[in-house]
Amino acid sequence: ANTILSGFGTTIFTVMSALATRHGAINLGQGFPDQDGPEDIRDVAARVLMDGPNQYPPMMGMLELRQAVADHNHRFYGIAVNPETDILVTSGATEALADCLLGLINPGDEVVLFEPLYDCYLPLVLRAGGVPKFVRLDPPNWEIREDRLREAFSERTKLVLLNTPMNPTGKVFTVEELQRIAHYVQESNAYAVCDEVYEHLVFGEARHVPLATLPGMGNRTVRIGSAGKTFSLTGWKVGYITGCTDLIGQIAKAHQFVTFTTSPALQLGVAYGLNKGDEFYTDLRQSLEGKRDRLKTGLEAIGFKTADCDGTYFINADIRSIGFEGTDEEFCRLITTEAGVAAVPVSAFYVGEGEEKHFVRFCFCKQDAVLDQAVQRLSEFF
Ligand code: PMP
Ligand code: GLN
């Protein structure tokens, strides 16, 4: 078959996880925690499974969860929205992204994307008929070059898809960078769809600022969150979109025909989770920051140079720094099959030619002993 999607292979996460399983490797490739999130959240969901409700929840999401998302927006970012009209619950951030693209663009509309980009963005943009325009960020600092930003936007730009904190780079966009992006979005009279699934995984001095909070952006921006990342329950696939009534209404037009709704037990579990006290969020951040430092120290002791990581689950290592002369893909296959540690090649997140092939993404949301063992295996191999 010759379709838009037939040009895409199997997603890199599935490829690397399968290879890791086949070789008994420690899987630092696909991003998921190796310990499940809070037991009390799972308890709430389990109770709903037994006692109900278990039939179709409302199309926009259960009001308990929409209220919790609204409260969360207000608590962390001062964003005030109406839970009845300005929030949409989806089956994961992935569905949220699909709904936004299907609901907000027409075939031929231009969509600005930052490269390296998360793997589902391009197929979804293309399948929705969008014309991608890339702003490439270069390692190791992933700064936005002004000329590239300016060239990507035009009067045909319909929306920009922004991921901060950013997978796979670990970059957290600064307020100054967001202001520059906001300027072009407004000049093109476009929308912004912000994938903020790692909003609570931000380290050190870095701060997560939603683009939606910048002047003039509230009515043209939607932000996407995911319980998978915030509660270390990636298999749950519960996402939520916040935006103005008009945009959420347009996006709901897609959602009602894509999944319509999401498991009530999981929605109520997530509603309970979002209402947890600030301490939960602080502990999550501190725990992951410790894991980032642990893996970074271990990789650097082997001789790897690592790129800055201010957020997400991921740290990138430069494979040239230990004298490896092949590509990142060859490197990942080698360490998975021979050293027993899997990682993901960063070139998989590029579309165009001429990308760097020297960076490898390691996932650090694992138990300390697992991270130590991975470092041990790598240091014995190199
Ligand atoms: N966006 C980004 C940047 C991600 O890294 C991921 C997956 N971890 C998703 C979206 C998908 O989230 P979900 O599992 O909630 O669909
Ligand atoms: N977001 C996860 C990652 O970047 C993977 C999610 C998936 O496997 N689709 O590793």
C-alpha cells in the first residue's frame, strides 16, 4: 500500500524495546518508569472498577476530572478556566495531539515544528493534511536560531506545535524563547498547541512556563497534560487539554469521533491524583532530578559528554566523546545486544537530512540500583 503512513516504519520505541527484551538488556530506551505511581491513586481507580460507574462517561470528560484539571491549572500557573467548557479529557496526550491537529487544521495549512521532534508529530500532521515547517535546534544547547524561526512562519501558518519540557532533548524553553515564539504566532494569527506532558519534571533553576500564560496567547493556545508522566502510570493513557472555549470546542469535534471518551475508573483516579498536595509534585521532581544526576555522573565517569538536561525523563550522551565513530543507531544496537543496555538514537527524532547522528537518549526514570547496573554494564563494555 502506498499511503501517507506506509512511509513510516515501526516506531523507534517499539523497535528498541523489542530488541532490549530479546537480549535481556536493561531498557533505558522507551520512556517509562519501572515502578508504578502512587498506590492511593490506583486504589481509587480499583474501587471505581468494582463499584462503578463503568459505562460511557461524558464526551468532554467526567466533571470531577475536568474540575481537578482546572484547579491544577490555577494552582500551578494562575490559569483560570471554566471546567464545563475549557477542558477536554482524552485517552492520553497522543489522542490529544491527534484531536488538536484533526480539529484545528485544514489540508494545506502550515504547521511549525521544532526538530528534533517527538515521533508521532509528523505522521499526525501529514495525515491531517498539514504542511510541516521545521525549526531545527542544534545540539548540545538546542538554542532557537532567529533566522530559522522567522523562515518557518508565514501567512499560511495555522499552528505551531511546541513541546516543553522537550522530548528527546531535555530542553525547557525559557520565557525569552517563548516570547519570541509568541511574537511569530501572533504575527501569523496562528494557534499554538503545547505538549506539556513533562510539566512537573523540571530540574534545578529551570521553570516550566506555559506559552498560554504569555500576553496575548491565552485565546490562541491549548496546553496538553498527561497523567502518564505526572503520576508514573504511562499505561493509563489519560490526557487533558486546556484552552479557551472556542478552541476546545473545535478540538472536541475531533475527539467525539476518535475515542469519544476514556475509562471512568482511570479518570476518577487521575482526578484524585491531581488534587494531591504540593509535596507530591516536589517529591516527584526531586526524585527524578536525583536520578538524572546519578545517570549523568555514571555516564561521565565512563567518558561520555552529556548535553544539558533541565527536564523530562531523558539525558543525551555524545557518543563521539568515547571515541565511537559509527552512527547513533549503530551505537544503540551495539550496546543493546553486546552490553545489555538499551537506549534510543536521537537521529530518529529528525526528519530532514544532515542531522546529527552522534547523540543517544538514555531514560533515567528507573530505580537507582537499575541505573547503577546499567552504568556498570556500560563501563565494563567500553
Ligand atoms: N508527548 C510527548 C513529548 C511524549 O514524550 C509522550 C510519551 N511519553 C507523549 C506525548 C504521549 O503521552 P501519552 O502516553 O499520554 O499518550
Ligand atoms: N514517550 C515515550 C518516549 O519518548 C514513548 C511512548 C511510546 O512508546 N509511544 O520514550
